[in-house]
Amino acid sequence: MIALFFACTSTISQPNPAEGITVADLQRHVGVLASDEYMGRGTLEAGLDKAANYICEEFKRIGLQPLHPNNTFMAPFTMYKGGYGEKTALNLINEKTEKQIPTDQWTVFGFSDEGTVSSEVVFAGYGITAPEYEWDDYANLDVQDKLVLVLRREPDADNPSSTFNGTESTEHGYFQTKAMNAVKHGAKGMILVTDPAYTNPNENFKDRLELSFEQEIKKQPSQGPTFLAAHISQKEAEQWLGSGVLDSWQYKLDTGTPTSELRVHKHAATLTVERRSVGKEVTLYNVAGRLPATSGEEYPLQVVVGAHYDHLGGIEAPTDMIYNGADDNASGTSALLELAEAYSQISVRQREMIFVAFSAEELGLLGSKAFVNQIDTERVVMMLNFDMIGRNSEKEMSVIGDGFATDVAQIVTEANKNIDLRVELAGDDYFGASDHDSFFRKDRPFLFFFTGTHEDYHQVTDHADKLDYSQMEKVSRLGFEMLKPIVDGSITPTFIQHISWLGIKMIPGEKNIVSHVELGSRADKAGLVIGDELVAVGEETNSDSLPGLLKDIPTGKETNLRIQRAKSINTVKVTRAKTGYVGVYPSALSDEQREKLQIIDSEGVLIRGVSADGPAFKAGLKENDVILQIEGSSVVPMSLGKVLRKIGAGENVTLLILRNGERMKIDMVLGERPER
Ligand SMILES: [Zn+2]
């Protein structure tokens, strides 16, 4: 009886803390964080401070302790702000006046060089030369050493039967294509103005924030002749040219008047672009709290739960110009708060728990990159990252990271039994476009919960009313349940090192044990088998440094690996191959293309052309295909070389590509870069 009595009270006073994770709470957090008052939570903007403050207040209410030695939840880190120096200016001149354009009415294009151009301005229509559409704005136009003024988009862009691909944009509509065309015709610079017919241009003249961990800013040396490019507001253009001028020009262009007949008289401009070479020191803040372990250990192992709370910011404007970021990532931040609250109800924790809201994720995972250098990551046995968990309830949620740590797939599956969320475990596929990547790079076990991208991704329309809160409840509860066996100490996941050039996986530790050998890989050919222990790489025998050494071994050099199997030690010789070669002319996707194709920032190599008889040609890749991943690694032109170095010449690889809007897989053999 007594036992029963106690059992009853304990169930009454201690309900499952997971039940405290509710639709209502999640809705409340998202409602606040994604509200217009928070102005899209842009880094170094007031809205982000408000969000940080909200998270601090929640952490305090929940009863977390500050993590940072400054004894507040605000965990600062220092960065250096690049961008444009004071000399950067645009002056527009007409017969009557010269006016310096206020900074909120114009912006420099990222691809602009530095320097000054002061010249007469020539109107160059849409700035397009497209023989395939029998269109040339530069016909009979002398723009040599001058500034050109061009309209945004393409002729007749809102007409579904326009020769320029109807209402869809062709590449001629891209800013960079227009700039390249102006350079080709000898112009020194380009001033672009949104064409008056464009009803929803989403113009934002805020400078793109450039932040670096280094104070000294490395500049890209410019290629070819110096060319400056700027984008001005319609309002300023109208004032400069006279009201109604742009409308009438666009009408005339679209109805067949040659561009050369549309003249600007005595209009000139001076454009100066200067980039900072020494960054300005700024302080950013992660928000971090902890629930101490109840074990009494001085340095307990740690479980980190994270989500970025920043987004793209916004401006006050007549039309909606606030990037509310409800899914990205008010959704994940809300899950973070709910997990903190639920875990604060648990009385026994073998692990210390850290709850951290990262800042500046959108600018390149800056908050988490700083954070992993402020803590002792060796103690972290699991990092769970929530980023975008509120949409696509008709699809499966992606769980990334289960192939990179022991036990993880099993605990997720087990935890999901009562929750019944549709999940897809990514296994060995890696997707690094969020803050877990900073932990992955430190060889820490991680999981990334992500319900996928959508048409409102990085748009001003990522609003709170579009989220599925009951899905978010399930995702958060899955996170809670999944962490339980780790927090209570019954399971300690270990990172699994993937050494892709060799074709093995290894569980690092006091003994480095091969846990997987890929069929047909170098390791397989060298005779390695599962269970082999790596005891030396070349002369190095320190077990801690072996996995890293092996992973980053230089190419072309034969290396001895010493392997212990049962009681015998063998030496095998392996050589990492040269960088793999695909044989395509890669180019970056513009923001417009990403938007149209719904491709996330970390993926996408647009194929401009395919080398004759190269590996890509043989595998059937075509111009305008977009490579998203190679062997599960996301690629952009910047990271392509790194991935190909890793994989090496002669390897069989699977490419995930996008062709005519369809995702498909293509197998190919990487070649070796031909001599030239
Ligand atoms: Zn984002």
C-alpha cells in the first residue's frame, strides 16, 4: 500500500517533462521571435538584441545557470567588420545640381572593383546583348570609358510570351551578366536601377555585412580592367533624370525603340568604391546557459543543444521588407527553449547540459565557430542542432549525423517509437550548412534535425503562421527523448572518423579501430578489414593524432600504415591519389537562380560547359546541370577543389545533380587533371 501510495504521488508530482513541450509554448516563442518588432533578427541590428534578451529571460525563468565566466547568459565573441570605407560615395550630376546619394538609397554590388570613375552617363537600356533574341542595347552606342545606366531585368519581363523566356529570367537578366556585357563594350562602370514595371522588387540597400575573425582583411585581386557597379533606388534615379523618364524609356524599349535613341543629356556621375583593409572590432553574442550535472563530477561530459537565433534582418519600408525567419530559425530556437525547460525538470543528470543560441549563423556559422573555441570540446559527447524544423510536414524530417557517431541511429529510432515522427536517417551523408558543422570539424558526435527548405526559405514570407506547430512539438520531443540515455549516462556516443580517400571509417580513441571498409576502396585493396587497429601512420604512433594525420595526408606520397590484427602487426603501403578531376567549367549560382531553383546556399555548382571527352562528358553531364553534392558532400564552386582533393583521381563517385528541376544521381569516375 505504502509503496503504491508513493508510486502514485511520484507520478502525479513528476509527469514526463516531455509533456511540457507543447504546441502552445512553441507558438508563443515563435510568435515573439519572428514578430515584426524583432525586425528579422539581423546580426548587429537592434532586433537581434531583443531576441537575445528574450532568450536570456527564458533561460532565467527556466533556472539555467550562465555558462560564460562573465556570469551572464550573453557569451561575447569578437569579430572584425569589413565592408566599405568612408570614401565610398555616389554623386549624381545633372544640368542643375550635383547630389551625393544617401547611403540608404544605393549600394555597391559585391562584384564591383575598387576605385573611382567620374564620367558622362550613357543610358544602355537593359544592358543586354543577346543575338539569340535579336536584342542589342549597345548597338550604335559609344560607352567607351563611360558609366552606363541600365534597367534591371529583361525586355517585356512581365509578358508571359516575351521572347526572353516569358516571365522567367534568362541569364541576361542577372546583374553580373549585365556587368560583364558592359565591360565587354568598354564601359568603366554600371549604375543599375530597378525597372519601373517591376511591382515587387524587394530592394534593400543595406550593405551586406562582412565579418571576419581576422582584423586584417584580405582583398581579392581584381581580374581584368577595373569596373565599378552600383545599384540605386528608383526614387533617386527619378530625381536625377526627371519624373516619368524611366517609365517612358521602358515603354519605348519594350515596344521597339532602339536604345541608342533614348539619350540622357548632360547627366554624369562620380562613383567611388573603397573597401576597408582593417576591420572594425565588433562584439557579437551567443546566448548560453547550463544545467549542471548532478553527479558532482568536476568536469563531467557535456551534451550541447543548439540553434541559431539570428536571421537576415530587415528594413522599415512601405512593402514588407522584414525577413521574419519563423522557420529559419525561430522554430529551432523555440525547440531549444522547450528542451531547456524540460531538462530542468529532470532531477538526475550524469552529463552537464549546455543550451546555446548561436548568433551570426547566416553569415557563415560564425557564432558556433567562435563557441567551439571557447569551450573544451573534448568533453562534448553530443551536439544536437535544430535549424528549420517547422515546415514540410508532408515530408520526412532529415536527421543528419547518425553515420558519424556510434549508437546514435539506434537511440533516435528507439526514441521515436512513441512519437512516431517520419524521419529519414541520413547515415553517412553529410550536410554541413548549419551550426553542428562547427562541432563536426572538432570530431564531436552531432545530430542535425532539419525539416527541409521551401519556397519561403530566406524570403520575407517566412512567417509564423506557415509553421506546423504539432510537427515542431514532435521534433522537439524526439530531441528530448533521444538525448535522455546520453544525459543519464547510459550511452556515450563516440565520433566516427570518415577517411574518405582511403575508404575507411574509424572509431578514434586510445585504440583507433577500423569500423568499416568500403568495397573497392584503397583500404580494401590494401587488405584492411574491420577490426584492424591502426597503430602508426609513417613514424607517428601517438594514438590521438593518428586519425587526423591519416585524414589530411598529402597526395602522391606513399605512406606506411602499421596495422595490428590479433597478435600480429603488419605494414601496408597506401598512396593518396591526386585531386580528382570532373571536367566541367563551374560557376556560382546567383541569388536569383537559387531562389528559382530552391537551392540552399551551401550547394550548387552551375555547369557552364563540359570539357570534351572529360569524365563529366563521359558520364553524361550537360551544360546548365547543377551539381549539388559529390559523394554526399555539398559543393559550391569554392568547396569543389577541397572535395575533389579528398576523393582523388580514379575514384568512383555518385553526384547528386539538378537537371530541369529534377534531382537525380549520376555515377562517374573522377579523372586526373590534364596537363596544360
Ligand atoms: Zn538561414
